[in-house]
Amino acid sequence: MNRSFLFTLLSNLVIAAVMILTATLVAWLGSTALSSFETWQQAFESARPYLQCWRALLYGVLFALWWDLLRRYRQRPPDRLRVKRIGILGLVLLTCVELTRL
């Protein structure tokens, strides 16, 4: 099934809008529950080491899944090349995200 470019673009825009709205809702609920936005930020700062461990674990699992997918497509060179490209794109995006957090 071949999707149109417009459908793909609109679905990606809807997904991005839902993600932004969800982040806004979480920030609003967190600041309301803790009575101020500054208190909510302090709570996040106190949980920073746990969040870093969670992020490292998530990146490790994603790498393991990518490596397994790469191993499965060993006999199919075009698919293996596609998986490699996806992995390189993911690594570049991950590096950009982590560099913006500095």
C-alpha cells in the first residue's frame, strides 16, 4: 500500500502536535500539583541521576535492537544497507539531541 505524501505529512504533523500538547499538559499538571513551576523544576533536578540512568538504558536497548535487526538482514544486502542508514540517522539525531542538552 502506497501512501500519499500529503497523508504522510499530515499524520506526522498530527503526531508532533499531540506530542507538544502532551508535554504542555504534563508541565501544567506538574506545576499545578506542586503549586509552582519552580518546585516542579526542583523535583526534576532531584531526579536527574535516575533520569540519566533511564536514558542510558533506553539508548542501550535501542542499540541492541538495531544490532539484532542488522544481524537478521545479513543475507539481504539492500535491506542491510537500509538498516545501516537508519542506524546512522538515529545516531546523528541522538547526538544532536544530547548536544542541545549541554
